Amino acid sequence: MKYIIALLFLTSIGFAQDINKLDEGGKKNGLWKGVYEESKRPRYEGTFEHGKETGIFKFFDDTKAGTVIATREFNAKDNSCYTIFYNQNKNKVSEGKVVNKQFDGEWKYYHEDLPTIMTLEKYVNGKLNGVRKVFYKSGEVAEATTYKDGIKNGAYKSYAENGIVLEESIYKNGQYDGLAIFRNVDNQVAAQGLFKNGKKVGMWKMLVKGKLKDVNMNYENKNFKKPKMPSQSDVKVEVKDAEKPNPDLEKELKSKM
């Protein structure tokens, strides 16, 4: 029995010595496991190859359960890693590729505790490019916004869940610029006109008591009361703080371990 206990003890020492090792050049090599400073609970685990991450890394929350809150799969060929964030219920929050510590390609965000996609984004060198789409839980499109180099540029549309286009407009360098049409939930035009550099200009049609009225936005009558625009807060689906990746974790994942 003493021999068996001694053998198990030596085996455990040998295993401990096989992790968190450095190569001859002082770089992390082989299996590494990190812990939270205060609780000493597991923080991450993954394999390094002479200082470079390889394969799948797992990141854990600071609880007794040690729930996996993120995974990163490294690809040595293009210096990328596919990242998936999870919530405490083990459901996906978001996923996508990171290249050279920047978002790249398509990123998906999910409705809380559901497998349905809430937002689809496309990145080039860490900046939004192309059409960003937001979806209702039903899968219907709520918003479609065109981006270029991280700034709104191009067509924008927002929808009611029944498909009515509540807003269709154009952005230029992050501001309204061009024709814009706003509709209410009854699919009536509530306002229509031109923007220039983010400001209404020229003749606009505004819905007043069920009828469209022409209003000159260059010389607007001070006594004219603008009709209430359709509320976008009931339509747009924003990413809640609880659904976003933990900024501290994201910062940690972007840095070397």
C-alpha cells in the first residue's frame, strides 16, 4: 500500500511538471493552465508551441462550477482564431473569427438563451463593412444598415415584424444624406423628404391628422407642430449589455496569456 501511495504521489508530481513549461528561449511551450489570482480557480487552458497558441483554448468563469465562457481555436496558417462566447447557461452569446487581434469576416450574435441569430455583422480589419442585419426572435429582419470602414454609409432600412418598412433612408459618413421616408405601423407615410449633412432641407411631406402636409424645411413655419415620428425603440433590436461579451474577458482574450 505504501508503494502504491508513493507511486501515485510521484506520478502527480510528474504531471504537474508537464504543464506551464518554457522552452530554451523562455517561451511558453506545451500545455498551460492559468488560474484566477484570488480564488486560484482555473482561468484558462490551452497548448503553446514555442510561444504561439495552437489548437483550442478554453476560458472558465471564476465560480466553483468553472463554466466555459469562451473558446478560441487557433489556425497557424492564417494567424486567425475562431472565438465563441458563452453565457452562464452554456448558450452561445456570439461567435466569429479574429485575425491579428481584430474581428474579421462574419460575426454572429444570438438572442439571449436562444439559438436564433439576433445580429449579423461583417468585418474587414476590425471595422464593420457591408450590411449589418438585426433580427427579431421570429427570424424576421428588424434592421439593415450599410457600413463602410466602420461608419454608416449607404442604404438603411428598419422593419416592423410584419414586414412593413418603417424607415428607409441613406447615410453618408455617418449622417442622414438623401431621400428619407418614415412610415407608421399602419404603413402610412408619416414624413418624407431630403437630408443634407444630417439636416432636413427643402420641401417635406409631414402627416398631420391623417393627411400629408407640405412643409418647407428651409423656412419652416414656427407655429407648425411636427407630427410625432414612429418610435424606433419598439422596432430596433439592440444588443443588451448582458448579451455582449464581457469587455474584461475580451481584453484578456486579445492579449497574450
